[in-house]
Amino acid sequence: MFPGEGRGPAAPAQGLDPGLRREARLRGGRNYVPLPFRFVPRYVFPMAKPKKRYVCQACGSVQNRWMGQCPDCTEWNTLVEDAGAVVTPFSARHNLRGGGRPIELVGLDRDVALPERMSTGIRELDRAIGGGLVAGSATLIGGDPGIGKSTLLLQAAA
């Protein structure tokens, strides 16, 4: 039997500690049955605290921890702690104001060397994927179930 399912006027308060009995009396008496526990969140997420960030003196890139060598410009001992605003790891990596390394853009009118392709040994597969497989790339092979994708790839790997 649950609290509140008894007989008579004192039923809601039976089996409860004095604090819950008092709460039941204050909240409306007979039909109010407080739960014998309180909801307490299991995890409390603290407010964001200021994080340290390290700025490379050579290229201006921002890292969230100190390293001996800057990963962007590969210069040694150039990272210096910078006490900035609240910085999360996401904003530290994606902040465009923090600098970075220059990337040379290639115009579309210039001739670019195509990557070397390795033949699979199956002429029709090589033709379908543009002349063979490129080292370091991923090629997606798709088709209906039972069409022979695995068989084709096993033959190409042999």
C-alpha cells in the first residue's frame, strides 16, 4: 500500500517523516501525498572559466595547450601564454582573428599535375574510377545488394 491509500483522515500522513507530514498538511491535507525524495540534479555544469591560450609568436596561430613546437609553422618555443577572454577549445580552433599560416592558392588557368594512379588489374574498373586508384585516397563503391561489389574488390586486391 502506498502512502495516501489508507483509510480515514490520517491516511496521507502515515508512514512519512515529520517534515513531509507538515508539508502535506500545508499543501492541502488529505489528498496531497508528497514524494519521499527530492529532485537533485546529478550533474552540475559549472560556468565557463577563463581558459589559457597559447599564441605562436611566429605565425599567430592559437593553441589550447603549450607545445614545444607550433603545429602550424613548425617553429620551436614560440608559443606564449595569452590571458584572453573566455576561450573554449572550439572557439580557439575556429577563431579567424587568431592568425594562421598562409596557404598558396593555385589559379584555375595554371596546369596542375594530376596524381599518379595505380592500376587495379581490371580494365573496366580502372576505366570507371578514372584510370586507377590514387594512393592515400578513398574510393566509394556502391550498388544494389548482391551486385558483386565485394567480389569485384577481392579480385582487384588479389
